[in-house]
Amino acid sequence: MRFILGFIGAVFAGILLISLFSNLATYFTNPPAPLAADEFHKEPKALHLSSDGVFGKFDKRQLQRGFQVYSEVCSACHSLSLVAFRDLAKLGYNEAEIKKIASDWKTQVPSINPDTGEASTRKALPSDVFPSPFANEVAARAANNNALPPDLSLITKAREGGAAYVYSLLTGYANQAGYKNEKGEELLKKFPDAKTPPNLHYNPYFANLNLAMPPPLTSDGQVSYGDGTKPTVDQMARDVAAFLVWTGEPTLESRHAAGLAVAIFLLIATILAYFAYQQVWHEAKRVVRPTGALDPKNQAKIRRAKGKAGVAG
Amino acid sequence: MSFSWARPYEPKHPAMRWIDERLPLPRLVYGAIGGGYPVPRNLNYWWNFGVLAGIFLTIQIVTGIVLAMHFTASTDGAFNSVNQMLMRDVNAGWLLRYAHMNGASFFFLVTYIHIFRGLYYGSYKAPRELVWMLGLVIYLLMMATGFMGYVLPWGQMSYWGAQVITGFFSAFPLVGEPIRIWLLGGYAPDQAALTRFFSLHYLLPFVIAAVVILHIWALHIPGSSNPTGVDVKDEKDTLPFHPFYTAKDGWFAGAVLLFYALVTYFAPDYLGHPDNYIPANPLATPAHIVPEWYFWPFYAILRSFTVDFILPAKLWGVLAMFFSILLLFFLSWIDKSPVRSGSYRPVFKRFFWLLVIDVIILGYIGGAPINAWRVAVGQIAAAYYFLHFLVILPLVSAFETPLPLPKSITESVLHGEAAEAAPAGQKRPRRGSVATAG
């Protein structure tokens, strides 16, 4: 049996070695061409939000500003289909305000005419989710050069880098002509074929560098904030990123609070259980060594043994 | 239980006697985890992980049953039932979901440590071969359950993971493709696959629980192994499971649960993949499809076969991947060294740690995006995996000279302090060397 198994093992290892040689041979005879997307893609910029960290809590004023950016800018193309108007209560809006936001929403909710049964629309209610700006995927693609604007409810959880990625993408559009990376290499000189195709927009934070979405935040003051915050492009991008953290994880605050309580409880329980363990084992360990490590006799023995072995201390 | 000094159950309370005479359940529990189960006194903390695996299985079953109450097993509804209703509207639904997601990861983590403990201390050797094999059956069931659970939220990785993993079967000539279609109930993952995966994902944990009972039953015949690998000789070598090991398992379980809570509450998505927050889309393939982290070493082995040599590369990969687990069933016959514990096997010990590093490297390679260098490292690591178990281990067990074993467990604990080993309270004869001290 051991010979059969040894033979099988040798066969697998042999095939792997053949694979290894052919893999390396291919690599050296036909090395993979460098890709513009590998060398010019940028990791997201650092973004610190009040919801970060173990004690993180949402900054409600920032979320309201972010919601304002979503409703005035993003919602023209992006749906928010997992979030309902009633959820806005957690941002600090009261019932009347939410009712007004819902009924004033620019897209209406698909419905049927109660008299004729024909397809129609009605004003949104607080219990509705945010209506999608397009009737369906075909309509969305038709309006956006065949690109589909993704739903934003979970966008900060569905992208590597989360909120920092959203913030970097919104503020990261660049002019491709003369664009250089950190090493000072010029994109179009190194990869002349990487020129952004028409209807796409160069953005080094996007995985393949060319994004279908035109820059949504173009000028300071595009949105006028009610709370006196200066609506720079950077500020609007931060605010909407914070808002999208909330849409992705509206229960974040209760998660943090519960986590802290659970951790403290488990810590105390573990410490008590450890003392119980020491107490239980005290008896058993005494059979091995009648007195503890702090007993002068044992101390002397340890010193003698250390002296013999030439160990200091 | 084969130890003659295992104490028979004596009910203390009349009510317990009344029950025990009619249904000897108290006797069963006492014999399994009470004073009726003597355990070697020298177990170290690596022996805590079996109990931990049981704790995480329980957590998974309890959270899973409640999650199933809120789950919609349909391709249209699954994603939203998890990401909208459960995460937003169900009271503490987010907690159930995150506890279940990360509970699976921790279940695998403690199980891997448990398996490697068995590998190091020779727990697969006589008379515990069946304990080991039943453990491997549990592990295979866990892998099937974990895979099917990951499909249920019907995100991008769910869908494409199901596509890739069921695609393994199509590597086999002739029968492969029909088997794949039969398993999925269609040509691609769809409603039929989702519904049956949900059904099996609910069933298999209870099958696991049943095999766990067999695993523990088989363990309790020879009793637990121990770090010296020396057989228990008399009562002095053992302690009753309760209260000694319940106390030790208790505090350690608290510490591990604390770690689990920190991940669950403060980094719940750390072990997951962002793409699974995108609804499944059969028309858009993710840039790189990776399974959950606990499958990465096997995924690396699968991807390491890149040459069509006699058989297609994919078939080699699938065969090697299945065999990389199946070979563990033969371990008792591969490693014939009479010494169980790696602590007394100097050559074995070095190769053991090499294997640990090798599996970690395979794990990294399996999870990372592919490039030529990573594939090369993965190929070397995969070759070592097979050579380790099938070539090196038999040779080591044949040629190695083990270190001298202690005469008994008690002696190994005493480190030559036998004179002090009198039971508590008993007077020891004073000896000069001790009297001069202090």
C-alpha cells in the first residue's frame, strides 16, 4: 500500500514539476506584456470618517449633507433600492420631513391606475424604497452609452477599499494627456494604445482606468449646504461617501455598541473562568509539586539549577 | 471506557436516581464528560480545539436555524432577503448573519488547528485510526456545507463559486458533464441549484452532529491521546474530565469566543469578499473568482496543474485536489513509526513544521490573483504537499531514530521531581539537599 501511495505521490509531484518547467519556460520565452491597468492604477486615498473604528458613530449632519448630494447629483442615474424613505429617520429627519422628501422625489413609484388597472405611477410614500431613476436595465443602458449605473445601497461594501474608494473615484478624474504616475512615467508615452476611448473618462482609481461615468462632482458649490459647510468637490465627495457607508450598513452603530458590551462581558467571564481553572487545578498540580513556584525551597532549587547551567538571573 | 479506575456513576440526588433507573441518560453524560471519563493529566492547550469545534458547530446550527426563518430560497429573492430584510429590518438580523458568516470561518480555523494537532501528535495511529477517519468525514461534510452556505446569499462570488466548484466534475471524461448537470439541476447554477443547496445546507450540519457523536464515541474507547504519546498506565496518569478539563476548556473557550466576537462585531466582512455584495449576474464574470479562505490551499493545488500531460490539466488538478484530502485517510498506514508524539521524533518534527509552512503558502497562493511567479511557487508547494505525505513520511518513519520516551505520563510531568510527587497533604521524608535550602 505504501508503495502504491508513494507512486501516486511521485506522479502528482512529477506532473507539477513538468507544469512548473513549462510555466517558467513560457514566462521567459514569452514574458507577459506589462499592462497599463497594472502600472497606472492607484490604491484609494486615505479617508477618515467618524464611523471608522471600534467606537465609530455616524456624523448625522455629514450623512444629511451626503444624502443631499445623493438626491441632487447621484440619484439622476443611480438607484438605492435597498433603502426606504422611512430609514431617513435615522439621519435625524422627522416624520413630516420624510413624508415631504418621499412625495417630492423626482421619480415616482410604478403603480396601477385604481380605476382602469392601467400601468401608471404614484408619489412615493415613506414605506417605499428609493425609486429607481430608470424603468429597467435596458432603459438605464440606453441612457448611459450602454453602461449600467450600479445600485449604490451596498457600494461601499461591494468595492475593495469601501468608502475611501468611492471618495477617491469621485475626486480622482484626471486629464489623460500628460498624466504621470508616482514613478514619473507618462501613461500615453509608455502605453500609446491605452488612450481613453470616446465616451469613457480617465480615472486612475478605477480598475481598468477608463470609467463610463462622467465626473459627477464638477465644481465647488454644485450643491448648497444648509448647515454652512463649504460645498467643495472634496467635501461633497467625503459626505456622499459617508452617506453610502450608512446605506450599506445602517446598523453599524448598534453593532459597535453591542460589540463593546459583548467584549467586556466575555473578558470578565474569561478572567473569572481562568481563576476558576486555577482553583480547580491547584489541587491536581500539588500532587506534582507540593508547593508553588514562589516557595523558598523551590526558589532555591531554581537558583541552584540555573547556577549549574550557567544561566544568569 | 477502557480504564478500570473510571468511576461508575452514583446519583447524588434522588431525582437523578429516579431518572437514571428509567433512562440512563445521566450515566451517559457522566461517562462522556464527567468523572467517568479519565483524561491524561498532561494535555496541553492544543487539546482544547476539539471542544471548540463542537462549540462552533453549535453556534452555526443555532444561528443557522434562525437565519433560515428569514431566508428566501429563490434567485430573485435570496440576495434581498439577506441584504435588505435580514440586515436592515429583522431585529438583530445583522448579528445573526455576521455570527453565522464568521462562525463558519472560526469553525474551520479551530478544526484546522485540531487536525494539525492530530498530525503532530500522531493521533491517527493505533488504536485511534477510526477516530481520525471519522474526523476526516466530518471535515469533508464541513467543506460541502461551507461551500453550499456561501452560495445561498446569491451574490457574485456565490454564483461563480458554484459555477467553478460544480465545474470540477465536468473534468471527468464522459460521465463528468452529466454528473454536473445532475448536481445543479440545470446547465448553470439557477433556481434548482439554489433550492437544493439550501435544503442540503440545512441537512448536513445535523449529519455532522451525528458523525461527531461517532467521533467522540470512538475516542472514548481508547481515551484521549496526550503530548507524550505514551499510553496511560494507571490512575495517577489521569484526571476526571470534570471538573479539570471542563475548567480548562471553559476559560480557553471564553478567550477564543472573545476573539470571535471582536471579528464578528468589528471586522465582520474582513474574511469575506466584496464581490459577494453584488447580486449574482450570470453575464458578468468577476475579475478573479476565489472561494472562501478555508478552501484556498486546495484551490492552489487545483490551479497548479497547468500542463496537459496524458490527461487534461484540469483533470489532473481535480484528481490531485480530491486526493490531497483522501490521502489523509491512509495516514495510519503511511506513517508506521511506533512513536506517536512528534516531540520525540526529531526528523518528523522538522518536516511537520515544513508542512505547516507549505500549507500556509498554498493558502496564500490560492487566495491571491494569478501571475506566473505565484503559480510557480504554488507548483513547488503543491509538489511538496504530496511528497511530504506519500514519500517523505514513510521514509522518515522507517529510518528515524526517535528520542527516548518517558516511562509514564506522570514521569514526564514531574521532570525528575518524582520525590516530590506525593499527594497533597502527605508528609514527605525530608532529604538533606532540600533541608539545606531556604
